[in-house]
Amino acid sequence: MADPFVQLVGVNKKIKEQQIIVDINLNIKSGSIVGLCGGNGAGKSTILRMIAGILQPSSGEISVNKLQWKRNRKIFSQQIGYMPDDYQFTQGLTAEEVLSFWAALRRVSQNRVNEVLALVGLEDKRHKQVNSFSKGMRQRILFAQAILANPPLLIMDEPTNGLDPFWMNEFVKLLREIQLEGHTVLFSTHQLDIAEQVADDVVFLNKGRNCGEGSVAYFRQKYGELPLQAAFQHSLGISSR
């Protein structure tokens, strides 16, 4: 069996004496799409930030492509494209300027900037200030910067928040194309229908704990209609009837 591309072993996180993440173990296969599912305060964002190297665990080990942040910080960071759930853009910068700044940091060409602007449907808005964008358009810019450098691992925190139905469908298509190119995708969502459409595997989180995980195919076989909703309720000890 191949080694996991992303691995968490006994990961805990305390913030100001509050236990946010409790003994999380995860093994994510290379080339898979995995959804972290749960409500507000479940610990989804904290786990993603720890995997991305933005936060460090209080205990436990995290590796990406057999690398650990504290031992191989530069190479570790090159493995990852990270899309936060929100971002305060610098006043006055246009969409093209924002992506060009990130491209310079990642040593990516202007041609790639043009390519990702087209991928997220913002080519005609390239000279528009990002602070004037709608929530959905800002999400698309954040997604664009995350994929700029073609990272082996794409990490996204609530990526579909604010997207209209058209871009929700386009997002699903883009993720599948990224997967076909061999990339691994990890995202958080409270929208179980989105996880059901795009994820290979899901992890249910509640109060910082892993309360259930498995493949979408498994849950479809077990629960039939609305399988992830039924599985999530079951993981919390709630009857689906």
C-alpha cells in the first residue's frame, strides 16, 4: 500500500488553554479529493491551517509528501496552494495586480496569471479593483492564487461560500480537472451536497474530533438517498428518521 500523501498522527491543538483539535489521525492518498465536513466550530479551518503550516500543532505530527514543516519549511511550502476562507485585499489593487504579486512570490510567469484569470472567469475584470468585487468574485480570485503554482496539494477553506449556481458547477469541474492532472485536494465545507458531488472521501468533524470518515461510494451504498447527510447525522448520534 502506497504511503499517504498527507498524514496526521495524533494531532492536537490548544489555543489559550482551550482544546480545539483532539487527537486527529488522517491518511490522505495522493491524487484524491477529500472533504472535511462539519458545522461552525468543528475544527475544519484549524486542521487546514496546520496542514498548510500556518499554525503548528500543540502535539502530534503532520507530513505532506513525507515532508514536515519544521524540518523542510521551504520545500514543504512549495507543496501547497492554500485558499483561505476570507482575505483582506490591499486597497486599490486590481485582480491582475493581486495575482501578479502572488505569482512573483511563487516565481510564476505572467502567462500563468493570464491563464488562471481565464480559468476563474475574471479575465474581463483583470483591471477592476478587487475590493469592489462581490463575495463570489473574491472567492474566485483566492482560488486562482491557490492554483497559480500548480501545487501538488491544494488546500481550500470553505471554497464555495458566496458562489452562484453557475460557478458552483464550474468549481466542481475545475477540481475534477485538477485531480486528473494528479494533484491532491483537501477542502472544508458545511455544504454536504458539494462534498457529495466532488469528494472521493469525507471526514466528519465535531468539536475538534473525527467522528466518522469513509468514501462517498461507501456512504452511498450504505445510506442511499442523501447519504452524506444521513452519515453525518449518524456520526453525531442523531437519527436520520
